[in-house]
Amino acid sequence: MDTQSKPPKLMDRVKATMRVKRYSPRTEKTYCYWIRFFIRFHGMRHPSGMGAPEIKAFLEHLAVERHVAAATQNQALNALVFLYRHVLEQPLGEIGEFSRARRPRRLPVVLSHEEVLRVLSHLSGPMHLMGTLMYGSGLRLIETCRLRVRDIDFERQVITVRAGKGDKDRTTLLPTTCISSLQKQLTTATHQLEYRLHHGQVPVTLPHALDRKYPNAGISLAWQWLFPASRPCCDMDGKVVLHHVHPSAVQKAVKHAMRAASLPRPGSCHTLRHSFATQLLNQGTDIRTVQELLGHKSVETTQIYTHVLGKGFAGVRSPLG
């Protein structure tokens, strides 16, 4: 039999389907992990010969034996639902009741304005600017890493977040204090592009198939990463490209800064975003506006910050005053 007539392997089909549906590379990697895990758990049986009972057993195993978090269990379930619905095109039916990982309700760690400034004082260069944007604009870590030159509007003092969580675009605040640093960063991006144009014309990575539609977009200033990686790499097609800075590098820098700031409670990059939300609400900003700036799908997600501030009690006072 001719090898070219062989049907594609399951995982190749999964990846191809996800790319057609424009799933992010991170989601693709995560879903492939859970699908492989599911197959190994059931002794390398092909998923087409399994169904709801096997999925239920797998989810039970994750919760009872591996003690995964609720979000992790839901992630695994989403990956398998995607596999059966969009790749195998087999209806799953009802999975039925299964042991769900506990979802503890914890309030987010937030910092005061003074504490944030202490943290930022221990960051320098691009890392300082990225930390400032997470706090001053409420950006997620990955949204900060993915900023491009075209996303900064100095005239309107607006930052455009493209393909954020849920693949949605939104705009948020551009703090006045960031303008000077951002202009310097744009100048750096311009100089780096000029250097690359004279040394091999390495393009930046582009969303979806934009490089085929606009062949020169990858070497145009507007599409350059604001925070590029230190060196080029190969993409999934083996092409040499320049990616944005890796989120882990920023996480490491912010974690070190928070330790150096001697905070009373541990924090992360997301703590800066949490602090942005609580500061706005403390200033009297309408919760719907805060929801839009953060890019939350539901206002219920944003309301968690009212509990952090102790404003969820409708004016009730303690008997002791």
C-alpha cells in the first residue's frame, strides 16, 4: 500500500483541526497532552472505540487519585469533548455524574499602591515596563508579552489587546507614566528591525496565515513585537522567526522583585492585574467599566474584587462599630 494514501494519524488530525479553528499554540499543546494522557490511561486504546464511560473513569482518576485542581479537571474534559465532537465526530451523550475536583473559593492576593511601587522598583528595563503595564493597564502576563508596535496609541492613550482570553479584542488604559518608556521601547524595536533587515530579514511570528496574505508584514514596523525574544527560533514549519519574550522570563523577574520587596504575602504577575482592579474599584470606578478593561466575560468574575475590598456587605456595620 502506498504510504501517501494512509490516513493521517489521530494527533495530526487533532492539530490540523485546531489550527483550522484558530486555537492558540498553547491550547493546542495542552489539549494534545490530555488526549495522549487519556489514551495511555486506557492502555493505548483508540478513542474511537471508547466513549462516555471511559471519559468518566478518566476524570474520576484525575480527581480522586491525582488530586488535580478543578480547573485542571475541566481542562481535561474540554480537550476530550473537542476530540470527540470536532475530530472523531462521535456524539458522546451524557457522561453522567463523576467525582469533581473541589474548587476552593479563595480571594486573590492584592497589593496596595505603595507595595506595587516597591515591587516595580526592583525591576529594570523592559521588565519594569512590563510590570508597570500589568498594574497600570490591567493586562494579563501573556497579553503583555504579545503586545506589538501597532497596539500602542499614544494620541488616544489606549492599548489594544488583540486575541486576548477567549480570542477577544479589547482596549484598555495607557498610563501617562508609561509613555516615555514605551516610546523608548518603540525606538529599540525600530533599531532591532533595521538590524535584522540588514542581517537575513528574520520576520516576527504572525497570527494565523497573515504572512501568506501579507508577505512583508513580518518585517514591517507595525507588526514588530514590543518585547521580542533575545534570539530567533524555528516555528512549527521550520522557518526561522522572532518570537516575543517568553512569559517564564517575566514571571521569574517579577517573583524575584516581590521577594526583594519583602511583601507580607506572596504574589505573582497576576497579582499586579488584581491590584489594578481593586485600585479602580477603590477609586469609585463603575464595576462594568472595570469588567470591560479586564476583559472578563462575566461581571461575576469582576465582583470577586468587591469582596477583597470588603464592599460586598451593602453598608452593614459590625455591632462593635
